[in-house]
Amino acid sequence: MKNFRSLAKNNRGLYQKAISLPFISRKEKFEDYVKELKKSKDLKKNEKKYLDNLLIRKNRWAKCLMKGIFGGGISTTSRVEGLHAVLKKYLTSRSSLQNVFYAFREIEEIQLIKFQDEFNLRSKNVNPSQIDFIQKLKPTLPEYAVKIFFQST
């Protein structure tokens, strides 16, 4: 948001489009917004450069490009915010080592639930034991993760 500060002052509507880019779920709409931003005279040179640098990595942050990728129920933003919330809940500068382990266990449980939910969503009508990548990963996964994958079989 801070990288589009002058755009916020000059063209509030375009600014809203710029900051909404990560959350757009339709690729066509995303591309339309990008074209509009690039053509705008309200976007300064440094803002265009920043946008171009972001677009190089758009597959990592644009929802419309990430929604078909299995991510274990998390995106970068939700992962960071979720982990911070859990860490903040359990840890302070005076936390014991035991509290650190509680925090990591809670994070692990949250992520496993999200992973299971996304896996179930994407694997309807598919027997998880038939999915090749899971079979390949099975020997390296902890026992509790294997149970999540194979509980419905």
C-alpha cells in the first residue's frame, strides 16, 4: 500500500484496484486491472517499476493464479498472519521453552486441519491411496500426517 501512496492521492479508484490485485479470483479481471494500472498516467514511474517487479512473481501472490495450486489450505498472507496470531497467543519475551513447544504444536494442528480440509475439497471421488505423490511421500511423512491422508480409505 505504501508503494502506491501517490496513486491514493491522485486516483482513489485506481488505488483501490491496485491494492485489490492479490485478492481477485478471476484471471480476466486481474489482467484488466493490471492493464488499466499500466496505462494510467496517474501511476508514477517508481510505482510502475514496483508493479512490474511484483508481476514477475504474480504466481506466488495473485489469488486468480494460485487457486488451482494445492497449498495445504494456506496462502502466504494467511500463513504469516495465522502463525503470528498463534505465537502472540502463547509467547512473550518471558515465555518458557515449554510455551514455545505449545505454540508450535498449536500451529501444527491448525495447519493440519487446513491441509485436510483442502485435500478433502480437491480429492472428491478420488481414493487418496491412489494419488501418486502421496504414495511417494508416505515413507517420509510423520504417522499423524499419514493418518489424515488415509483415514477415508
